[in-house]
Amino acid sequence: MTATQYFWRHPLAEQVREEGREEGRVEAKAEMVLHMLQWRGIEVPDAVRERVNACTDLDQLEVWAQRAMRAEDAAELFAGE
């Protein structure tokens, strides 16, 4: 009798799932940065929105989230960069 290999147990399937989870974390963090600015009444220009949404580095998004808590202007997210 042959053992049945289920795709979802295959290492490649796990890799694909993990990449999807990572993309989801990145998207959620970028969304949170933008929401934090909006909740604080700070206007978010399209250029800022595009840069935040284009970022795929969770560490960078975390830095921007911390800055979003204190920023007076959306451009302050990128101060010193």
C-alpha cells in the first residue's frame, strides 16, 4: 500500500502559507500606521500612503508606527531617512 502525500503537509505548501502570513502581517502593519495618523486627525497625502503601502519591511513599519504616535505631520514618519 502506498502512502498518500497530502499537499498541505508538503514543505513547499508550508512555505507558501508562511509567505502569505508574512504578507498579511506587513499589510496589517502598514494599514495600522496609516490609521494611527488618521485617528489623530493628521492628513495623509497620497505620497505618504503610497510609500507606507509599498514598504515590505516589518521593522521599518514598526519604526513608522512609533513615529506616528508622536508625529504632528505625516511627513515626520520619514524624518532622518
